Amino acid sequence: MGLGKREENFRRYIENHFNLQLPAEVNLFYVRGVRIGNKEIIKSGVDGELGYAACDAGFNPTNSFIQNFGYLARKNVVKVEGKEAKEFANGKDVKRDLGIKSKYVIVKYNNYVIGLGYYSKEQKKIINKIPEKRRREIINEI
């Protein structure tokens, strides 16, 4: 089963924007939006969610997608340390000058993906895009 247009557009976006290649066993499919999961899930008789949302209607990745697959990204990744990492994990924005182009970025602490941010060129900061229900305290050992 090949990818539909929406799934292909999202795959192309994550490959170009984040230089992120999904593992072979992970698939994108369309069921009430672009979703991600094992392709066999579509054929199952399981009631409930079929995978989870990979992106919003504008092809911006969901925070769930970034937290699960952001470790594979090789581009548009911003590393934060200590206090900034804890603040970002708890919903605060991070002041940072990343240049003249606004864009989505993956925020990491060491090798740990904290979540998705949006760099605003006007405000010179990374705006936190982690939904409140997904925020958490980062422990010092990470």
C-alpha cells in the first residue's frame, strides 16, 4: 500500500525540514488526519485509536510525533541546558536568536527530546508548543 498525497507531503516535510527518516516499520496513513503507527493496525479489528496524529492540518508535526521520533532529526534541532531545559519542559519559552527565518524546531536536552518549539524571528525566541497535558519536570539525571 503506497502513501496517499497527504501522507507523502508530511513525509517530505519532515525529511526536508528536520532531515528525519522514519524507521521502515513505522508507517504514515490517513484516517481522520495523517496518523502514524504500524501499518498492520489499519487491518486490525481493534476499536479505538488507529495510531496517533502525526501532524495538524497545516502539516506541522504534533508534539507526540516529535517526542517519539525527534531523536532521528539531524536538522533544526536546538540544544538547551539545565535551567532552560526544565523551563521549556514546564511550558516556558526560550530566548534564542536562530536567524532571520521563523520555523519549527526540536528542543533537546543532552540526548533527550523535550518537545516541539516554534522559533519566532520577530521575538527572537523559541515559543513552547508542548501541550499543557504533555509537560513534565525534567529530572537532573537526564
